[in-house]
Amino acid sequence: MWGVLFAKQNQTKAEPAEGQSHLMSEISSVSEESRSRSGPKVIDPIFRRLIRCGLCGYSLIADARKNHIYYRCHTRDCLISGVSEEAIESVVTLTLRRLSFSNAEKRRLAKQIAALRSQTEHEQQQELTNLYLKQRQLTEGITGLVESYLRGAVNRELFRKRRKALLFERRVIEVAVEHSLMSANRVLDEVEKIVAVSETIYSSYRSAGVKKKRRVLKLLTSSLTVDQERITFALVAPFREISKRADTYEVGVKSPDKSHVEDDLLIQLSEFVARNPYAALRLDVMEALASDFLDFG
């Protein structure tokens, strides 16, 4: 009898809300993971399909040996017999650490960006003044052309030709004004976003799980190779330029003046944004990943 009542209660239980369903799914996945620990261990290599042999160019294959993961080349007679995941991870984290800025660097960058904004605004104002002047001159020219036509000083065909040319030139100026208003600080906005995202990458990566680490590495990695002598991890632009700034001086070591390093870096980052108008799309993804790491890593 009690079994029948219990079955009926289960049949009439309300469906969980969407948020509760998601939470229950997460709990279920954790439970499944806990139950699976008693069975054969399934390896989940961080650098799967991300690391290549520096000698033959093929992807390295991950193998588990004595609770450690090793990557080796499957090409016959290749000299890359096995590199531990710990060794690769050490090179990667050391490189990503160079993307973080010291407090002194942050202060100098903020000061230099503020100065550039002030200079940009001044230049923008001068540009807009010149554009508005040309716009007014073209409008006056169109008005004068209409008056000349009404007085009979200009025939219909010449009037239409000149009017069309003046209207086209005025539209070009209007577009230039719109562009100036929209892009005055766009480059600096993107540079600030690059710096902000770069600052979060190292700590986010360190706290992330394997799958999330792989996601960020796919976005950040230009190349990751192993040869007989070393492991090489190269970043994509613009993070490559940020990482290389540390080659100019030892990060964290005081010196009389390092402002020229930030000057060079700002120039490089600004040039990158100017050459890559859609770079913001990648940065938006990076920001989402960084936020994801911080919340759930």
C-alpha cells in the first residue's frame, strides 16, 4: 500500500522551474562525475589538438602514464618521444602571466591614455571646425547656384550638373562629420578594452577547468610547438605585443623611467585597432570568457 501511495506522489510531482532544472542538471553532472571516479580514469588533456611537433608539424597525441599526461609525436622515427603536460602548462602560464600589468604600469597607461584622449578631442574639434566650414560653403554655393538659375544666368543643363556635383560633395562632408564624431575616441576605447581583457587572462586561466582553458587557448594561441630543445608558445596580436613588452625590461623591477615602454605599447595597440576594425568582436568573446572563468572557473 505504501508503495502504491509513493508511486502516485511521484507521478503528480510538479515539473521543476527552468532555473531549478538547470541547477539539477549541474548537480546531476557532478554526481555522474563522482560515480565515474571509481571506474577507469578518462584523460582530458588541456592541449589536445592545440600543440604540434616542431619537427614534422603534426599534432601531438596525448597519452596517460602513471597519473600524468604526456604528448608525443606519432610520426615514425620522430625525435619527440614525450613531453609532460606539466612542462607545457608551465610555459603557457609563464607567458600568460606576462599579460598582467603592475600597478605602476596601470597608472602610467591610464595617464597616457587620458593625455591622448585630450589630444584627440582637440584634433577632432579642429577637424570638425574645418568640415563645418566646408559644409557651410557648399550650402552657400548651392543657394547661389539656385539664385543664378532663377535669374537666368545659368541654363538648365549647367544648373543640374553643378547642383548634382555640389550636393554630392556636401554629402561627402556630412559623412566625414559623422565618421569624425563616431571614431574620435573609438581607437582609445578599444585600446582600453584590450588592456582590461589582458589583465584578466592570467588569473582567469589559472582558475579555469580544462574545457575552459582550451577555449581561451584556441582564441589566444598563434602557435604552440615542441621540438628537441624547447616548448614555444606564441600569442596572437594584440596580446603578443603586450607579452613582448616584458622583453624590454624585467616586469616588477624598478627603473628610473619606463614610460617609453608604455608609449611604444600604446602605439602598437592603436595601430592594431586601426588595422583591424573588427578586433572588438574577438575582445568581446575574450571578455565573456574572462567573466565566465571568474564566475565559474
